[in-house]
Amino acid sequence: MDKLIINVAVCGSAPTREQNPAIPHSPEEIAQEALRAWRAGASVVHIHVRDPQSGSPAFERELFAEALERIRAESDMLVNLTTSGFNIQAEDPDEERMLPISLKPDLCSLDVGSLNFRGRVFINPTEWVDKAARRMQENGVKPEIEVFELGHLRQALDMVQRGLVNEPPYFQFCLGIPWGAPADLDTLMAFRRQLNIDCPWSVLGVGARQLPITTHAILMGGHVRVGFEDNLYLSRGVLADSNARFVERTVELAKILQREVATCDDARQILGIKPKA
Amino acid sequence: MDKLIINVAVCGSAPTREQNPAIPHSPEEIAQEALRAWRAGASVVHIHVRDPQSGSPAFERELFAEALERIRAESDMLVNLTTSGFNIQAEDPDEERMLPISLKPDLCSLDVGSLNFRGRVFINPTEWVDKAARRMQENGVKPEIEVFELGHLRQALDMVQRGLVNEPPYFQFCLGIPWGAPADLDTLMAFRRQLNIDCPWSVLGVGARQLPITTHAILMGGHVRVGFEDNLYLSRGVLADSNARFVERTVELAKILQREVATCDDARQILGIKPKA
Amino acid sequence: MDKLIINVAVCGSAPTREQNPAIPHSPEEIAQEALRAWRAGASVVHIHVRDPQSGSPAFERELFAEALERIRAESDMLVNLTTSGFNIQAEDPDEERMLPISLKPDLCSLDVGSLNFRGRVFINPTEWVDKAARRMQENGVKPEIEVFELGHLRQALDMVQRGLVNEPPYFQFCLGIPWGAPADLDTLMAFRRQLNIDCPWSVLGVGARQLPITTHAILMGGHVRVGFEDNLYLSRGVLADSNARFVERTVELAKILQREVATCDDARQILGIKPKA
Amino acid sequence: MDKLIINVAVCGSAPTREQNPAIPHSPEEIAQEALRAWRAGASVVHIHVRDPQSGSPAFERELFAEALERIRAESDMLVNLTTSGFNIQAEDPDEERMLPISLKPDLCSLDVGSLNFRGRVFINPTEWVDKAARRMQENGVKPEIEVFELGHLRQALDMVQRGLVNEPPYFQFCLGIPWGAPADLDTLMAFRRQLNIDCPWSVLGVGARQLPITTHAILMGGHVRVGFEDNLYLSRGVLADSNARFVERTVELAKILQREVATCDDARQILGIKPKA
């Protein structure tokens, strides 16, 4: 069984300081949260950016760049920038969404399917997805392929066959979003079965499902994602004061369950990303 | 086990006469295909309309109304009008999509989720879906809840809990569309498990998967949908010359597998639709 | 998908003429039933013998030999003699059970596990099973590995790894016996998943489960066993007057479901049995 | 979700001091191990007895009685005496196997099916199983129904329907024994699905599978069994010096996974056993 890659999604675009005051806003705060999580054992950080003042979702090149640089300056953590592009107000939003790729992070998320996502429709047309995948290939950026449904996985496997993703593909099973596939064990196993190739996969579960579904994954040989983007509470009524709390708990679980936690170097090897210079 | 409801989807909006010359275009042709299928054993017909001349997808009130009337004039078949609304060019497309409800057919299809659907994105925002469900309730029209993914089913079960669908809800598991959930047995069982309430469900499978997946469903107590909207071939290279061919084969299978085929009255009872006056 | 091997188990040891007057007793009657099934499309016959007068279970060399010869004289059907050995009254019952192997039929059944089997305990100690497997190897007889439980399958896969079974192993999933694993779809899929190697497998289901479970298997790429040993009725209250009736129905199903039925030559090739001289 | 019952099986009949020097032999040693496990958080102890000198498997009334009394004298732990009866040398072994029931422990194990079990055949004819179940009912002893296969579970559910087991039945899924069903997640879910009634169930996994399969069960709402009978090692090459080590680890896991551990009173309530006087 591969060593365990702990992905941490430190802020996302949805959670607010009203919900949890520890949500980072500025690139500096985001980097600090990433580095705390890294010290606790996370090897990959998934990043959305926010307006430093208001905390509302943003998609500015400088914000992404600053967060990336700050993290790289102090760690060997793998950085995964989102291309979800919610809230983009741009002339060419399709092109704008690919902006983070040009910063050449280690990874970029790639949402391959469309779905009703909380209050909105998350639209990812196949043409755009193919184009973004090619852009990542050209820039040496590894896609973290986010799939919320069995059909997304099917579409992604077709992309792999069409050569749009370098080996090995890396999947994130995103479970429990309203209204994506639920974060239950039956669904995780259905995804696992449909993933009929040998490659790394990770799972995230929303809210209270984060803990059980990632624990199942640790035992099944999968990797995990934790953090504020998916979950704000350590337990009922107990807010986490840092993303690091989720990472610490995952490390503790991995230790008891006898699965070694991947270093950043291990994670690069598992994901087929060339070592940091 | 309930008697078997055979749904027939006689034309859809995608298949062309280039692909199969038996595709009906005009309301009269559509009604003729419905009635052929009814004589063969189908109890529910799912209807899209086309431009009578060109055969391109249409969404005109008169076309729906004519098809409905022609079928009702000669049969007790349950009529299910689509609300998918592809190709609508209207000032208020959301309202326009609900037009078929006002004709008070027995059922209307209700697509609850969004997904990449062949070359386009099939967008069904939750607000619209809720609104369409309420409109159906107000008009005494039964929704045939189309779910292409586990998350769609989850969303629909939430709607049932919120009282937006009268008992019993009726589900159509739409499997095998690129890029929805695949039409394989594992997926059918995953859907079946997630449907944790006792209610009628049906399955459709695209192309060559129509035959095996509907056969599994016949054995599992589900209902089935066949017809040109999903499949044009009886077997490799052999085009069906009428939707009735698929219905005949399903009836033959049901007979061998000892599952009684529902009459239109049976179907009304199973679906909780009041008897035809 | 391989062509479909239809196995027919023409009498077993349990069913009586009180239950169904068409149960064959003498080797001649058994051979006649086998040949009727062969003409209908069965390629493999599974044989138990009976006392020709009383019909009670027997295990005499002459009875096996006569049935085998009669079938071979008139057909190219593959013959599978049981080694279950119920009711053996012998000084060395373990050796006696292997007697049918010495007749060099095409196959012999090999029950690898122990279980409560209807009113008795069916005892198959691992030592005996290993010994019987080796004896089959030495005699050029293919084992039809009968597994009634997941643990039996596990034991059998261990035997395959230890080289006690020539490639490809051939499994019979025996479902629905009281008290073996049930003949439902969940169980069939659990067996199918645990069979993690590429090899032919067949399924039998007891009583009314014969028809649905074998139909699922036809669609899943498995082979099937039908016949009086497992089921006496064509439908509720309707006794079959010959094993051929079950075979005819299976052939009809296979035709509709577009799976070609294996000839005896096809079956030999699929099972890795050398062609009949 | 019910609180978690931790069952501990402190010695079994198979493991030897050559394998692990901490294996208890005498009733006093067995009671000491039970009490250590109880202090660590176990609420039920499953007991086999050994010859105090040689450590070989025994089945003497005095040995069971002494262990039972010693545990009861110092704790409120629930005691579960085996009726597996391996190695019984008695005139009436069937009656002898039921001897522990007469001591009126809280529970007795009840093995309902037969199977190849390590080097021997574990024979449990249905007549004996029914008789033992009735004996337990008469003596107010709760059966812990041990099932090693799907068919055993099926047989047990039939017994429940026939009224041979008081509500709620309590199942132990015994996974990973050669040659019972394997201790993998697919199998656990197959058992879970087939258990179509609402009642407490526990799982044990042999050897290195103990840790992952019991962790899955903690998350799934099941109870767990740990201890020397199933597993001697804490991790590869690291022997446990007491059964309490496994219990401590389970308690630690339950804490992280936010499942409360059942006290002995909780366990009595969950299992429908009347409170200790």
C-alpha cells in the first residue's frame, strides 16, 4: 500500500469567518495555514484565494502567486491551485479559469463534470475540460481530477484514454456535496470499482462525513483530503482552530492504522511529479 | 413483485432519420409509433416533439398537444411529456420548459440534476426543478423523476422529503449517457441501494446496454424504458423498424422471466395516477 | 464474452418421482435425459446415479460407467460425474468417492468446502479435496469446482495457486442450498468479485431462483447449470416433464439476450479440455 | 449509532505459548487477562478453557466455572462461554458441548454452520444447533451467533424466524478463518446487507486483518471482537503482551472516530440481557 498523501484544502471559497473565525483570507494567512498543515503532516495543499479584506471569493493572479511563493519559500509542500473559477467576472472566463496553470504549481484541480453544486450549477463543459487538461500537460502541471459523480469518473477515464492526462492520473473523489454523490461507504466502493485502472486516488467528504470516509480510504489504500474547504468542525459543536487539527488527527489515525504518511518527496513520487529542484 | 411497466421513448430529440429512417417526426407519426408500442405492450409513452418537416427538435405547444390528443383518442396509454427543453429559443425559457405540464398529460419527465450530456451541458438548477415539481403537483401531473447520477437521486429524495412530489415518487434511472453514470450492473445496484424508500423505479440504458440493463431490472423488480430515444438497433447492425420491436422483445423476455406486463390500468395503479375518466 | 455453456444436472440424488415423475433412475433413463438436453442445447451433463429399481441414491461403478458409455455412444456431450459420494457405504469411503475419476469422464465435480446441506453435513476435508484434485490431474479429468460459500471459493483459489488445478479452473457457484449462500444477485456479485482471476464460471440456483440467477449470469458472462437436481418446476405449480425443458428455455433466453450457446466443441475449448478423439 | 461493544477473546483453543508467551492457560490466568481487558474497556469476554498445566484445549466444567466465578467476583463484565467443543472426548459429545450453558453465563457462542476450519472440519449439524439454541433460551443465556459464511447467516436468520433466539439476535461475523469467508471489506458489506434485520452485530478478523476490519465496523455501526484467539501481533513482528493492548487500541480508535465505548451496563442493554443483580 502506498504511503498516505494528506491533502489539505485550507479555505475553499464558501466558508466564512462567521462560520469559523480561523478561515484564512489573505495569501499570507492562506500560506500560514498551509504551512501549519505541512508541519502537521500534509504534503499537498489545495488553494482557493479570497479578497484579503472582505474574504469573498477571488481569482486574481497576484493572490494565487503570492500564496504559492510564500508556501514554496518555506517548505517543499506540493501546491495545488484551483481552476474551479467560481465568481470569475472576466471577458473570457474560460481562459481566466486556466490562469492558475500558468503559475506552474505542482498541481491544479480539474473539475471534469457538471452538477448542481450547493446553490448554483457548476458548469464544466467537456470542451473546456479537454482544453484545460491540455494546458496542464503543456505547462507540466499535474491535474488533480475532481469527480463528484460516477459519470464524471467515466468522462475522466475517457480523457485518460485519449492521452489528455499524463500517467498516473490522480483522482479526487469529492463526496457529499449537495447535490453530488453522497459520502457513504457504498458510494466510495462504487467509485473505487469503477476506477478500473491502477492509479492514486483520494477522497474528501463534506462536513461530519469527512472523518469516517477518509478513515475508510486510509484502510482501502486511498489518499485523503481534509481541511476547512470541506469541514469546519472537529466534532459536533467543536470548531477547529486551524486546518492543522484535521491533519494531526489524520496522522494519528494513520499511525494507529499502520499506514505510513507520505512526505512531500513521497507524494511527488506517488503522483509522478518530478522532484523539487 | 409489481407488474412490469414498459415505458417507450419513441423519438427523443437526438436521433435522426439518417441514423434510422423509422424515427417519427410529426405528431401524427409520433402518435402512430406510440400506438404501435402500446399494442405491443407498452403502457407509458415518453414524448419529445420535432419539427414535422425538418425533424429537428421542437418545443411547440401545438405539437405536444396534437401528439397527446392523437394518442388519447385511440388508447388508454399513459402519456409522459418531456420538460427537458433542449433547443428552446424563448424569452423565458424556464417558463417555456414547463409548458407541457399545462397540457395535463399523465406524467411529465423531471430532470433534477445537471450534467455534461453528450455535447452540451444539461442545466437543471435546483430552483427550477423545485418550481417545476410544484407546478406538476398543482396540475395533477405525475413527475417521472429522471436521475443520471447518484447525486441526482440524493437531490430527488430530498425533494420527496420536502413534499414536492406526491407519493409514490417514480424514478427513471437514466444510465449510459455520455457523461452520466454508466449502464452497468454495479451502477444499477448502487442506484437501487441508494433508493432507500419503497417506490416504483425504472431503468433505461443507452445503445447496446439497453437490453442487458433492462433485463436485470425486470428480474430486480424494476420497470423499464426502451425505444428510439435510447437505442436504434435491435442487435449489432440491425436497425429496428419501429419502437414496437423493442417493446415486443421486452414482453417476450418478461413472459419467459415470469413477470406479468402491466396494462395501462395497472400502470396507473402502480404509479398512483387516477384512472382514466 | 464467451459462448454460453449450458450444464444440465439431470437427476441429482435428492429429488424423487413422488416430487416429479420425470426423474430418471436407471443409467439408460439418465442417458436419455442427458441426450434430450443435449439435443436442446446443453453441452455438459452432470451425473449422479440411482438404484435403477428403487431410485435411491447409488454410487456403483457399473452405473456410472453405463451412463457415461450410453451418452458417449450417441453424442459428443461432455460428461461430468459427481464425486459428492452421499450415501456411500464402503470400507474406504474416501477412496470410493474418487471412483468416478477412474472412468475418465470429461469432468468430475469437486466439492471443496464443508457445509450444512439440507438435512445433513456435507463433509469435504481439505486433505481429501487436495487428494481428489490431484487424482483428477493424474487422470486428465477436469474438475468442476463446486463452491457454496465465499470461503469455499477462497479455499479453491488457494488450491489453484498450489497448482492442484490445471488452467483454466472452472467454477460452479452453487447458490440457494439450505444452508449455503443464498441465490440472490448480491451474493452472485460477491462471488464474482472474489473470483479475482480470469476463468470460466457457472452458477446454479435452487428452485424458483434457478431462472433469475442464471439469467443474470448469462448477462454477466457466466455459464449456467439447470436441471432436475436443482429445480423441478418450470413455473409455480408446473412440473417440467424433462430436463430438456429447462435447457430449451435457457437457449431461448440466450438467443434473445444475444449470447451464443456453446456447442460441445466450444465448451471443450472454453474449459481447456482436449477435443474428443 | 449504538455505543461500541468491545468483545475480547482472550485465548481461544489454538494459539500456543510458543507463538505468544502471554497466552493464558489456567482459569486464573484467563480471568486475569479478561480483567485487564475489562479495565481497558472491553465489556464482553469470550472464553475457551485450557488444561492449566499443558495449555492444551480443554472442556471441563470446573475450568469454565472457575474462570466465570473469578471474573464475576471482580467485575461486571459480560461472560461469553464457548460451545464450540473442539477436542471433546466424551460419551455424548453433543450434550457435553452444551455444558457451558448450564453455568448460566451472560452469553454462549453458538456456531450455526459447518465449515473447513483450519486443519479440521467444524461440524455443527442443524439439529444440534437448534437444540443448543433452545437450551440457551431455557437457561436465560444469550447466544452470540457465530457466522463464518453467508449461508450460516441465512441459517441463523431462519432460526430467528422460528423463534429459537430471543430478540434482539446478536451476530458475530467471523471473517478470515481458513477456510471461511475472507476478512475483506467486500465480504463485510455482503454480510451486512444480508443481515436484513435491525440488531447488533460484531466482526472479528483473523491475524493482520483484525485491525482494518474492526475499524471499518466501528464506522459502520457494528461492534468488534479483538484478542489472542484471533490475533497475536500488534503489528508486523510485534507480539502483544496482553489482550488489553488490543482493547486499548480499539478504545483509542473509537475515541478518535467519535464512537462512545459501551460500559458493561450499556452492553447488557444493547444485547437485551437483564442487568447484573
